[in-house]
Amino acid sequence: RLARAVRTKDRDTWIFVEPTPIVGEGVPTGLGRIKDNRTVYAPHFYNTAMEAGADYDPDAGWIEAYEAAVTAYPARHRMPVVVGEWGPLNNALPNMGRFYREAVASLNRYSSGWAGYVWCYGGGYCAVDERGRFRTNKEQTATPYAPAVAGTVRSDTYDAGTRTYRLAYRAAARPGVTELSLPPTPRGWRVTVTGRAHVLGASSRGGWPVVLAWPGSEVVVTVREAGPHGRTDHP
């Protein structure tokens, strides 16, 4: 009913539907079908124990249970997923480095995007401290990604160990550009493409380069950080 009411005034804007927070405990939503083809499933990604300040428990299987539960509804109704909020209270506990690696890998498997909580200066949930430096482990959320893809995505992966992002897609029949977002880094980034495509715009230290591809071509974009994993001055 709400979707129909919105469409009487706005036929184009995407509607984000946020389920009950209990999905954070791996419980599937009881939400019924929404008859609107511009609706996004937007769950939050929080664990009750971690919300109370506890460390991540890798043996509990929470991320796996959450992913299995949260993907059932959008898969059944063919809806895109954007995780609207996530991030633990205490980022510096012993297992939090592993949590961020496993959480980002999980989110990238099934979502079109996510929003970390929260961009502020200080402690607690804040992404950066009072001087603007990433708080412990929060830097793992600052990775290359593609805010817009001009085609059909085949795969979209990020390897935290090698600081390498790879995007494979089939370019759309209608010409367009794929946008990349590269966070600032003193080491620099190197962007390469395979297929009938080329990169436009500077990307060495971060920024917003774009990829222009021939319509219908299969393209693989690789973004790699320089330093111990590669160099920006060599192929």
C-alpha cells in the first residue's frame, strides 16, 4: 500500500525497504511481496553481542547465518540488496580485523552496495578519530568499488590481502561509462582493463576514473594498489 501511495506522486525514485532488525540474528523476514519494480531490500547488519561491546566470534557462524537468511527474500522476489547500515561498536578488539575482512567479503557477495555507520570524528561507532585518521580496522572499509556499471555485472570482488579489486561485466548495448571510486593512498593505484575498453581520467593516487567500453563487449577491470603487491610504473 505504501509503494502504491508513493507512486501516485513519484514513479521513478527507488523505494528502500528496511526489514525488522531481527534479521541481524539470521531470522528471515516475514515481509510479503511488494508489487513495484523499483524497490530495494535494505537490511541492517548488526550482531546483538557486538552491539553490546563484545568481540567478534569467528566460530559462532553469525556472518554465514546472516547471509543465508537475509538473501532468501530478495532472491525470491528478484530485488536488489543494499545494506543500509553496519559497523561494530568497538573496532579495536582482537578479532575485529578478521570481522571486517569477512564482513566485507560477505557483503560483496550479495549486495549492490552498503553504508558503514557512521561518518563522525571521535570514538564508538565513528569511522575516524578527532584528527581525521581512520580508527582501528575502519580503513578496511575504504576500498575501490564501482558506484555505477554500464552493463551487466558478471563478478565483483575485492581481495583485502593483495588490495586488488576486480570487476567483470558485459557492456550494455547503449553507450555509457562505468565509474570507479578509488580511495586516497600514498602508494597509488594502477587500473587495467581487458576487452574492448579503455580507462579515462587520472587514478594513480585515488579519484574517480571511468571505463568506456564497446557496446556488448566483455570487460574485466582490475585495480591494484602499488607497494608490496605491485607497482604503478610497470605493467
